[in-house]
Amino acid sequence: MRQTRHLLWRDAARHAFELRPMLLDQFRHEDFRGRRVLDVGTGEGRLAFVAAGIGGHVIGVDADRMKLQQARAYAGVKDIRRVDFVWGDVEKTSYHGFSSEPFDFITSNLCMSPEIVWHASHGLRPGGKFIFCCHHGDHWKETRRGSRWAFYEDTMEDLLGENRFEIEFMGVDTIVAEFEELREVELFLRDETIRKWVEDGRWEELSDSFARGEKHLTQSYLTVKARRLAHELPSVE
Ligand SMILES: C[S@@+](CC[C@H](N)C(=O)[O-])C[C@H]1O[C@@H](n2cnc3c(N)ncnc32)[C@H](O)[C@@H]1O
């Protein structure tokens, strides 16, 4: 499934940092009640709170202690039970370290790598689901710099297949924000993103793209739901 919308940047900004509806839809189609959930790269716990809100027993893991503190504080203030936040490196640590039992669901929003897919495969029970949203390869394509967190569909399909997953859903959700001038991009993006792009040359690439009359910025997300198989997939000749 592919959804692409072209929006004026002010309208695009309203949706820029929210959890993708396509990802939330995948949550709605599952029964999380009483299920063990691991949210990797949980940050301030946005997705963990969604899973806890629909009945999951959630552990959110992140390597950023400040974000974990924010997540715990929010859980405390809102009195959200069934959610714990723990420190861990989700690319290096076995997910068995977070629970004695395999997980029913592993979730992630914008934290993805081949290592995470491998660990998710080992941390889920057979039949368990891996539900995530990551950057698609087209994300910020005007800056001509791929991100290590971004994947095209075929690469992700291969990665999941190699790790004993069967894909149940894969969708790409793209928003192309349209601008009149480069100055507006400064209002659209976070200050830290602009700083990073100026340092690593992406701002210059974007500026060249605007100079050519291509005054837009693409945000593209890959949403996946995959089921952990008990056995290897048969190889296709
Ligand atoms: C873009 S943020 C997304 C946070 C959260 N999932 C959300 O949607 O709000 C990516 C998060 O992944 C975390 N992260 C990146 N690499 C990690 C790793 N190897 N182990 C644990 N956390 C990691 C970062 O600290 C950050 O909080």
C-alpha cells in the first residue's frame, strides 16, 4: 500500500512529528490485552503508551537516560500502569535480558537497523508480531543523503525474510511538503535538524535543490507488520 500527499508546508507541519496513522492502524487490528510488549528505541515512550493503553504489558527500552526519565515522569503523572522503562542498547543487547519470557509483540517507531530485526526475531515467540515504522529510503531525498535508519521495501523484505518473519502488512506513507522559499524550511524543521544538516552538507544540497526550482521536502515512512515464523521460510529459486 502506498499513500502520497502533497501539502503546503504549514499543513504538512501539523502532521510532521506525530505517530503515523498507518502504524496506529496496525495496532488497532491486534489484541494487546495481557500481552508482553517490548518497544525498542522507545524515547519518551509515545508508542509504549499506545500499547499500554490498549492493554499491553509494556517494556520500553532506550539508550537515552533523559528520555527514559521523561517517559517515567509522564507515566507517573498520568498514572499509566503496565509500563516500565529501562535502559538498554537495542542493537547490542539480547532481548531475553528484558524479560524471562519471549515477547508477544515487539514494536518500534523510528528506530530500526538490521541488528534490531535480528534481535526482534530472537526475542519474539513463534507467531509473535513485529510492528514498526521506520524511515523509507525516499525520506528527505532532496538532501541526497540516505539515512542508516531508512529502508526501501525490497531491502526490508529481504531482511525480514532472512530473520524468519512473514510480512502481513507493508505500507509506505509519504508527505511532500511544498515551500515557496528556503527560509520556510527553517520554520518547518527542528533547530537541531537544521544545525546537523548545515554541518554535514545536507543543507547545501537542499539549497541547490531549491535553486533548481524543486521547492519541496519529502517525508516518507515504511510501516510493517510481520509475524515471527517457527521455521525458516523455504528459499525461492
Ligand atoms: C527518533 S527517536 C524515536 C523515539 C520514539 N520511538 C518515538 O517515536 O517518539 C529514536 C530513539 O531511538 C533511540 N535509540 C537509537 N539507537 C538506539 C540503540 N542502539 N539502543 C537503544 N535506543 C536507541 C534514541 O535514543 C531515540 O530515543
